[in-house]
Amino acid sequence: DAMVIQNPRYQVTQFGKPVTLSCSQTLNHNVMYWYQQKSSQAPKLLFHYYDKDFNNEADTPDNFQSRRPNTSFCFLDIRSPGLGDAAMYLCATRTGSTDTQYFGPGTRLTVL
Amino acid sequence: AQKITQTQPGMFVQEKEAVTLDCTYDTSDQSYGLFWYKQPSSGEMIFLIYQGSYDEQNATEGRYSLNFQKARKSANLVISASQLGDSAMYFCAMREPRGDSSYKLIFGSGTRLLVRP
């Protein structure tokens, strides 16, 4: 089945130690998003790619970076995780011609 | 600025009964889209239903229907014949106007639904 896959599902890192979260999709969608969702809150968009064009939200900290080497894969890099970065990270995709975003299962990040 | 409001932080419903989750929105745009997503405790966001602002009919998907009242700016989700598996957090969301490459979803604060056996 076509889907959005996120690895790992659970990630534990240490304060200040760089971490990379991965998202892949078999939907061939040209738009990919990264959201951060803290406990009991709504998801908050960090950035997205429209094809190769990167769009950063104005309030996304510089500590968060992203790479999209090809249509199928997108990575979220957290350069120096702080305790406040512990959250669920959700990847979503959509085609450029439709409205609906399809989400992956998320990666739950713990920072020790 | 666009805004989504969900005024019910938590709700209970008896199994097999219907339940309505409220959502109101604020936008000055003529073209917009409204979504409902379900988020179980596992964390994944599951797309349920979509309503475009120009759609004349209320959207339906199986047991889910969207009660769209444009003049009142409301887009309530109705779940018929509730099942235990419907227990989850439900988010109402809105997109920015079509054609904007920076389109994103704006979410409400969510409603946690608990289905009682």
C-alpha cells in the first residue's frame, strides 16, 4: 500500500547531541511537510518542501534544518536538541493539485 | 488571520450513539478548505473528511459527516454509531487559499472523545 513512513518511531537523544528523523513516501507526492506536536497541543508546522523549493516558517528555530534529496525522502535535522524539543514529529505529504495532507505515524523524540 | 476554534476539550459518548464535535473558523478568504483528522493515542494523524468552501453538499465518508454551515462559519463533525475505536483526539483544520505554494494547515486545539461501552 502507498503510504508515508517515518523512522524511527521512537528516538531518544541526549541534550545537545544532533539527531536526524526520517520520512519517506511511496505516494509520489511533490509536497512534504514537517510538523512538531508537543503534548496536548495541536501540530505546528516547521517547514515544507514544494518539489525542491524549501519554505521555512518564520518562527521555526535555526536549530531545525531539513533536507530533501529526492521526491521520496525528507529528513529533519535537529542540530543541538534541547529539553524543549521533546515532542512528536509528524511528516505529511500531498500532491500539488489537491488539498488533503496525508500523515505518517510520527516519531516521538525524547531528549535526556 | 485565519483561526480554528474547538470549544470542547473533551467529550463522552455511549457506544452506538451519534456524537457531534464542534468546530468554528474565521477567515476573510472566499476559497478555503476544512478538514477533520483523528489522532489515536499511537500518535498518527488519520485524515477523515474534507469540505471545500464551494461545495454545496455536506461531505460524508462512511460514518463521518461534516455539518457545514457557511454563514455561521461552522464545520461540525458528526460521527454516527460510535465505536470503541473512535476514542481519540479529533482535530479540525483549515488550509490557506489554493494556489499558494506556502499552503499549510491551521489546526484547532482538538477535542478528546471517549466512547463508553
